[in-house]
Amino acid sequence: MSGVEESLETAIHATIAGDAAVVAALGDPLRIADLASPQPAYPFLEFVRRTSEPFNSAGCEAYVVTIDLAVVSREEGGRIARAAMSDVRN
């Protein structure tokens, strides 16, 4: 993971950790996993994919960084996962 991706991931984590709705959905401490463990607690948030591409313009160093997130739940139908993902998005 590049430094840019790591910095953005850290900022995302800090932001959602301060949101009461996300904490209610994903627990305290937050259940966040980079790679799902064999027996995780559900639901949990996973940083699924990270990409960064140079976007150098006008002599300045810049990057376009994309981080894909997923909420994983065992519940059939995905209602809990969709609700938790909505909380993360907001």
C-alpha cells in the first residue's frame, strides 16, 4: 500500500470512528478488517481494494486514490449490511 493510500485509509478510519451511527452498526471498538479473519465478528467493514494513479498537473505531484469498502454480514438479504454501509457513507 502506498503512503497516499495509507494516509487516506487512516483518515477514513478516524472519521467513521467518530460517527455514533457507524459505531452502533459496527461495534465499539469498530469491527474493521483488511483481510477477513477465519472467524470474524459480524457485521464488519472491510477495506477491499485500494488503487492510486498519478495525476500530475501543472508541475504538482498529485494522485487519484480509490478505496473500495464493503460491509460483510451473515444476515440473509443483506439488510444489516446495507444499513451499516449507509451509515459509513453518510
